[in-house]
Amino acid sequence: ISSVRGHLASQDFGPAYGWSRCPPQALFDAPINTEYSQDMQPLERMLRDLSRRASALILWLDCDREGEAISDEVRTVCIKGNPRLQSQNRIYRAKFSTVLPGEIQRALRSLGRINEHFVQAVKARSEHDLRVGAAFTRFQTLRLQKKFDGFQDSGVISYGPCQFPTLGFVVERWARIETFVPEDFWTIEMSIRLNGDGSVDNSDQNGNSNNNQQSRPIKLTWKRGRLYDRAMTMALCDACQEAGEAVVTSLTGRPKNKWRPVPLATVELQKRASKYLRIGSEELMQKAEELYHQGFISYPRTETEKFRPEFNHHTLIQSFQAVAGEFGDYANRLLSDNNFQNPRAGQNDDNAHPPITPAKAVDPQTIADPTQRKIYTLVVKHYLACCSRDAVGRETELTLRIASEEFVAKGLMILERNWLDIYQPWEKWYTGQGELPRARIGSRIVPTSLSMNAGQTSPPQLISEVELIALMDRNGIGTDATIAQHITTIMDRKYAEKDGNQRFHPTKLGIALVEGYNSMGYQLNKPDLRREMESECNAVAAGRKTRDQILGPILSKMLECFKIVNAEVHKLDEAVARHFNNLGSDSSQYRVLQANFTRCGSCNGM
């Protein structure tokens, strides 16, 4: 038995294609070498040595596309050490999602083979990203270092096919804020008082009621919402005030459910951890991996949002009955009085891993790491909520007409909280004004207040990590396993910064790069090109296309883009010049050794 830590091999261009030895464009069709870095060479030698004594090879790597590619790398090394493993067809693949004994034994009884389609899909994406990323990275690094101050010692100015659209989402939101022009608007607000039985409370101007019933104020919103014309709003408000009385035109009530969540996949875990726990996506994935290796949760990198019919929910929930506190209390409640309900099925299924669930029932306080403790608590609460009934309420809507205008009030009474009880304090169901009194249709009511109020539109906020993850997922930027890394990369490269509220602000370098490429007509920060690449890789993974069939056309398209960028590089210069000084413009950094050293070759002047 042995192990590896991620990818064994790496791909790169040979010495003949170094930074100073070829133009960046040459990288689009340069040969690619497979290498083993210095820290991986001992692992590579160990696997070769072990394979010489092995009669079979069982690969227990993560059961996703990336794990399949790593399995292929391990297989390649072991075959070098023992070719009989291949010739005798003695290489197997284990499929599992937790490291619990029962799951391991089941995987051992149902060994399969490496999914070659997955391997080729990963290789296609890797080759594309290496060629395109290296070419654009060298191009913009060399260009900016030659033209502008501040880049000579800052290292590589990287470009990545996923990294750049990720930055694009951040810059796009920032640009909307910067160009936002506020607009004045006006609205009309009305309040009334009703008794508990729905009858009209004829209170005086001071709110003193002339009956013995308990009355309550009700606020109504204008059906028009808002108008951007002050004179029109004032005319409508005056008409309402002159009318004096409002008439109840409608009172409706209907059942309303707040659905329990669908089973937990990686992207949703990242969004909820950022929203509820203020934990960044990369830290989340690191800590979730640790929980998985310790046997607390199932494999945390999955796109699946539905359980297989054979999943044994009752056994897992029963294991929580012995845990003191809210988990044990809620597990007992779920397994009594017919409270358990099979989880809803989400849309996504990667056919590799089940949704993320607890794998072991423990008191969270026994987990020493505070971040791991929070993540485990979130996973357990989410799973128990999935197995609960929907929350049930009753929504009422009251409509009044005064003059030509209609006003509406809504209220909600929660009848059964169900899954909301375990998802406290994060999930709430806003009840507004509660259940509204049953006012009689046709009742005439004098408003207790009727006023015109002014407001002003406000700009959007900086993009949050929750929003960024959702946009990346929706547009196919990265995978559930890599989204967190791409977000971290734009911060490591100083293209964006994240504040304490988990919101991103682009740096001047990030803004300059996006503005420069956009000015050329090629919006490399948009997700379209990457979405197309991911779609083609999915076709390879499904066996509908081959690696060679997709790589040629996509690389040709990116090469054409690269040529246009080179031809219009002055537009990138202009964009960067708006944020950085031209090289040599800061005289404090330089010293004149000799003035008038030679004549100009163009004008013959000194």
C-alpha cells in the first residue's frame, strides 16, 4: 500500500521554448514534455520499485475526473516498473466516496477500470490551459515590464483561461458601481388599523380607539412601486388624500411552503460557508478535505444533488440519536411521528459521488479545529434538513383601492417550522406583518397615514464570494474542485482583494488588464470562450468526441485571438497607462550619467 499527493507528473515546454528563446506565439504548437518535479521524483521511484513486486494494481484515487487523471499517471509509472501489470490486465480502479470500513469493503468487492474518457478530457483541458495561459502570460508580462514602471520586480503577470473570466466578474461589478448615476424617485405609503376580527378601527388622530377590541396597524405598499416623476406622484397622492376613504377590494389566503434544501454539492457548500460562516472557498475546501480524511464527512468534491434509492438514511440518522444536544434531539424527532421525508432530488448528478453528508455522528465540540467544527455542523444541519418536511405557512394578501390607486399588504403565519428548526440560526422565514385580519370586502377604511416619500436609487454592492461562486458555476468557469483555486489565484496575483465582508474589489492592475483586452474587441474576461471549452471537455468525458477533435479548433480560435491582441497591443498600453506610469517617467528613480550623449537617429537633434 502506498499513496501520492495530487498529480505526480507535470507538463511543460522544453528548454528550446524558454522565455527568451521563442516568441510567445510559438507555444500554441510547441511540443510538450511530461516531467516529474524534484519533490515528486522520490515518489515516482518508489512506485516503480513497489510495482516490480506487485501482481496487481488497485487505484484508490478520488473518484472524479481529476482523480481519474492522477490514476492514469500512477498507472503509467507502475507499468514502467512492471509491464506485466498491463499485459496481464491486472490494473483495477476502486470507486468510493468515504473512508469508512463498510464503504472500502464494498469498493473492494466491485472493482472497475479507469475511465479513459475522463482521462482524455482532463488532458485536453490541461493542454489548452498550458498553451493559452503560457502564451498570454509571456506576452503581457514582457510587454508591461518593457513599457511601465513597477513591473520589473513584480514577477509574472499571469493569464489563465479560468482566472481571467473570474477577474472579469469582479471588474464588471466594480464598473457598474463606478458608472452608476443615482436617480430620484417617489412613492406613496399608506397605513390603516384593523381590529382582530377584521372590522375597521375608527381611531382618532392620536390612535385612541373607541372600541374594546385590540387593533393593530397595517402598512400597505403602493402597487406602482415607485415613479420617477415627482409632479405625477404628487398629483396621485393628492387625489388619494381628497378621496379620504379606501375600499377593501380583495383579501386572499393561500397555503405557502418553504422548501427544504436539496442535498449538498460542493458549490452550494462553498456558497453557504461564505454566507453563513464567513469562511472563504479555498479555506473551506482545505478544511473539508481534512474532515473527509478523518472520516467525519463524505467526499467534499461532488456535483451530485440527489441520493441513490439504496442510500440508508435511517441508519445514518439513528447514529445521531446518541449525540447529546440539538443533533440528538432533532434525530429523535425525525424518526418519530412520521417526520422523516426522503430528500428532494436536485438537478445535478456527476455519477461519481453522492451528495456531501456526515459520515460519522459526533458532538461537534469534540472536533478540536474551530473551522472544521463549523463546517461539520453546517454539513450535519443541512443533511438533517434535507430529510425533514417542508416548512408550512399561510400567506394572506389584502388589497385596498383609494381614488385610482391600489395598495397591498402581505402577511405570513408559520404553521409548521419543520426543517427550519435544525437550520437555525442561518435559515429564517420572514413573516412580514404576520397573518392579516380578515377584513370584509367592500369595507371602507380611513387611512391613519397617507404620505408621499422621496428616495434615490443606489448602486449595487461589490460582488460577494457567494455571488462570484454562483456566476462561475453558472458559466462553467472551473469545476467544483477548482473554483476555489481560481478565486484565490486572482488575489495572489494582486488582481483583486477581498474585504472582511467577503466582497471583492479589483486592483488597478486587474482593472487595467480587463479594460485593455476589452478595448480590442476580444472580451477575454467574458465566460463565453471558457464555457465553450468546458462544453467540449464534457463531450470528451461522455465519449461523444475525442481529445484531438476538440483541441484543434479551440486552439486555432485562441491563436487567432492572440494574433489580433499582438497587432493591437497599443490599446493594452493605453489602458495600462491610465493606471501606471510609463517606464522612466519617474525621474526620482533614475540618475543622468551624461546628457546629450549622442544625436537622435531620426531628427538629428541632441
